Amino acid sequence: MTHVFHRWLKSGLLMLVLVITFATAALQCSLLPAQATTLISRLPAGNAITDGRALLRYALPIDNEPVRQLQESLEDISTALRTRRRLNSIRTNLTQADRVLSGKQAELLASVPDDRKTEASFIIAQLEIGINAMRTYIDEQDKESLWIKRAELLDMVGALEELMVQGFPYEVPADYANLPQLKGRATVAMETERGSLTIVVDGYSAPVTGGNFVDLVQRGFYDGLPVTRAEDFYVVQLGDPPGDADGFIDPKTKEYRAIPLEVLVKGDEAPTYGITLEDAGRFLEEPVLPFSAYGALAMARPGDDPNGGSSQFFFFLYEAELTPAGANLLDGRYSVFGYVVNGKEVLSKLKAGDRIISATVVSGLEHLVQPQS
């Protein structure tokens, strides 16, 4: 047990989680200690969105208000589906979505390049059909079909938003030109001994961290590697190669490939590199990719070295009780670079020693840019 504790302490994760847990417990006491009050007052704002797919949609570098209105109206349907509210209340959301599709179609298409407008128009037409289908499900009080159709429509909205992205929005600093970069998004299928995972890696928000991961997947680096940590505090860690090295040794340079801490803050044009947001004096600012979703994918690193990551990564098994909105100390200290979008139930089954059977890039490999030799 002591050995496990020190391993966690060295990673930096245990101390963060303990502070969160103690601060949350203090909130439940009638008399709040002054130290806990100070700590909680300094916590970042957190993120109330707990769905990885939704976070990925909002992370796209686009500026089109109508499509965000469309997205929000469909996402809000989950409130009625999760509670005892009458399903008829969903009609308001559908009316809002319909108004965007019918009344603001020109504004939606204005952000889409000409060569993609036909595809975008088709998606809009399919969304209109889907909204009508949802009205039928309301009449039938068919909650299950409403859940399924809502997910389908939001996937369509995500596809429409991706059509709006034009080029890569910034240049990665020259200091990291020797590292692979993901200038877009990629989808990775990971087979484990406990089941299958589908991961979306977001290079728009984390091009260096995402590029490193996709490059290693493409090399087959992760195939056969075991889970090294699946302990308390909701973290599953993988990617430690056999032997003495703690990360990837580039066969060309024979050197350890070190990946800098990379965090894109909301409102910034490019990520912050090499320093935690706290150390940068930006403790209260919010990353575009937060740890507020079950299955957040992040780069592991030594607790005392923001730029010491390499091949090891971890899945964060988000629990609202552990990291409630407004009490997240992981954001800005570790680089999130994607989310598990399918197979999230597999994460809780993974135990230390379970192996990755294979990891494969199934789409987006064309966005991987290798450094020039």
C-alpha cells in the first residue's frame, strides 16, 4: 500500500485528488475551516458539460452563432429525458432547432466553404427530417427512441460544424517543430482485453500532444502494452514500454521523445506550452478541453516536470462528487487531448495488467504532420 501511495504521489495525481476530496468534504461541514475557504475560493470555474462529444463540438475552431444555437437546443433535450419532466416539453427545443434550420440556413451555410456547401445542405435537410421524427416519438411517449435520435442529430450537427472549419488556426512554436503534429482530428480504435474503445483525438486544441499519440498509435507502439495503474481516484494509466525507459525512444535520434505540457485556454488563439496555468498566473481560466467528462484522455508526466511526458497517458474516470464544477485542480496541470466517445463502460473494467491488444488510426491520419528530417 505504501508503495502504491508513493507511486501516485510521484505522478502528482494523488495529491491533487486528495486536496479536491478534502475541500469538497469541508464544504459539507457547518463550520468551514478558513484554509478550505481560501482553497475553494481559488479553484477554477470548472465546466458543467460532462459529455465528451459535446466538448469536442464546442472545441472546434468555428464562429457561427446559429449552429451553436442549434447544438444547444438539441443538447438541452437531455434535461427532459433524464428527469420527470413531461416529454411534451421537448417540443420547445425542437421548435427552436427548427427555426434555426429554416430561418437561418443562409447564415449556417455562410461559414461553409463553397466546395462543401452541397454536403452541408444535405446534412441540414437530414436534420429537419430527424426533428420531425422526434415529434412523432413524443406523441408515442417513446423515450428510448428520443435518446437515440437526439444522439444521431447531434452527430449530424457535429459533422456540419466540422465542415465549417477552414484550415488550421495557428502555428505551433518552432521549438516543437521536431515533433509530430496533428493538424485536425483523428479517431483511434483501441482493442483491450476488457473490450473496445473509440477515441477522438483533438489536434485543434492539442496538436503536439495529439500528434505524438497518433504517431505512436500508427507505429504500433501501444500494441501489447499493459495497464500500469487502475487504482483508486478514477485514473487508468497506460503506455509505459518494457525496459528502463519511461517513454518512447525515437529510433532515429536514439533519444527520449519529450512532450511539452500543452493547454489551450478558452479565448486564446493558441495553446500555452511548457507551464501549468497555475504557474502562469492563470489559475482561474478554463481549458477548451477540460477534465469534466468521463473518459477524458490526457498525457501523463512526472509531477515535477511539465515537459517530461512522452508515451504514457491516462483516462480520467470523471465523477461529479470528486471533481464538481468549480472544484477541478487537474485542468491546466495536465494536457487533455481527446475523449473516449464509444466504449466508456470498458474503462471501469480495466485492471492493472490488462493489455492493449491493438490501437489503430481509423480516420484522420491525413492530418498527422511528421517533422522534416
